Amino acid sequence: MLKGRNLIEPMDFTLEELEQIFLLADEIIKNPTQYAKMCDGKILATLFFEPSTRTRFSFEAAMLRLGGNVIGFSEANSSSVAKGESISDTIRTVSCYADIAVMRHPKEGAALVASESSHIPVVNAGDGGHQHPTQTLTDLLTIRRVKGRLKNLTIGCCGDLKFGRTVHSLIKALSRYEGNKFILISPQELNVPEYIIRILKEKNIEFKQVEKMEEVIGELDILYMTRVQKERFFNEEDYVRLKDSYILCNEKMKLAKENMIVLHPLPRVNEIAYEVDDDPRAIYFKQAKYGMFVRMALICKLLGLA
């Protein structure tokens, strides 16, 4: 059902198709050796026009653990784009060599443009401040495995909600499951974009916007922390003024439910104090590991191998 498809944004797949991916990820976690040669002879191309550690490594690790191979680049200057080649020509060329491509680009919509010229599946690994669907798959798998459900949850999104593409993707994805409520925690300058608010209103999903974490942390089942992203700001002054708006520490964790979980797409800068790492509710490194497994499942599904 998913063979040959692209993943540009979370809404590209139905809830049933997402569940297929999660069930396969569960199987891979349970018995990874069974899938160790699943992608034998297949090649993944990683086209990263913007820096990445976790996303690029987890895709590469995913393909290698499936027995496949990886080609690609980790910065635009090491590709022919530096010579003026278009995204369309790049992906058409890569389609000659690889079976599936993963692309990160600073411009919104770049992955969609690539997918329209590609002869192989294209996965969006982040396009500017827009979408990051495989991080969303990671987040959903983590919530599903730790909380046991993806509905009837109160989700707090905290930090840079304006430029945080992981937040945009997560809200869109979780808004499809019944009974979920959102508490959006940010300074006014970093409020979630209007189009996200419009989606929530159109679906009659309960939400509120607040500026203080302490006022609402006790209501949450999930706290999704994000960093204030220096690379998305147009001037240093605004970044410096807002970068320390929210810092999660043990004192604030005392106000939270015993079974609340803390997620973070990483990298962390200083928005979660290191002391919080020892709290069993802090599962962001477990989340990073789940990211590899869900990408293994995605690769298998898009290549029609499972």
C-alpha cells in the first residue's frame, strides 16, 4: 500500500497506514535480526542541504541495520547545488543511482518540489520551519509505546512554536486522534503560526495559549520541549532576548503528574537542565532511539519490502 509513495508531510498517510508503520516498528524492536538483510542490495541517498546529526545518522543507521547501503552529502557545498544545479535536476540524477532518497533543505516546500521530479520515493527530513514528518513518526511511536495510546491526551508544546517545524507536524498529526487537547506555551513573539490555530479551530479541538509553563505543567500528559532556533531568526538581538524563555528544571518537574512524559526532538541547548535527565519521565534519548526503528519501518514500507 505504501510502496513507491513519498512522505512530505504527516497528513500524506492515513491513520491506518501510520499504524502499519508502527506495527512494523514494534516487530523490528522485538526481533531486529529478522530484518538485518531486508534491504540487501538497496541504496538510500541522504541529501542534506542543512546540518543534521540525529535525523541523518538515524536514517543512515536504519538503512545499514536493514542491510542496505547509503550514499549522499551532509552540506549543500559538497553537492552540485553549489554550482547552481536545481533541486529538480539533483533529484532526477540521484534517482538514477538510489532506490529511495531522504532530503533536508532550508527552504519550505523543497522536498515537495523534489518529489515531483523524482522516480524514487522522497522523504522530507525537514524543510525550513515548515514540516518534519519523520520526527513526527518518531514522536507518535514514542507516545504510543510509552503511554499506550495516541488519543485522549493533553499535550503541552513549549518554546519556539513559531519556527519549530517538529511542533507544527506533531500538532497536525495528533489532531487526527480523538480527545486530544493542546496547551501551547510560548512568548507572544514565538506563538504557533495562524494556519495551525486554524486547523485546531476547524476541527473543534480544545486548546489554549499561555506564556508561563508553571501554570499548566500539572495538567499535562506530555510536555514537548523545543529549543529557540537561532538559525531561524533574522537578528541576533531577538534571539538573545528569547532564547532562555523556558528552562525545564527539577523544581518545575515537581509540579507535573507522576506519569507525565517529557519529549524533545533534540538538539537541546539549555531549555532542559541536565538534572532532568535522571527523571524517569524524561524520555527524549529513548525517543531518539525509537526514531531509528520507525525509519527502518518506513524505509521497508516505501520500498515495498514488508
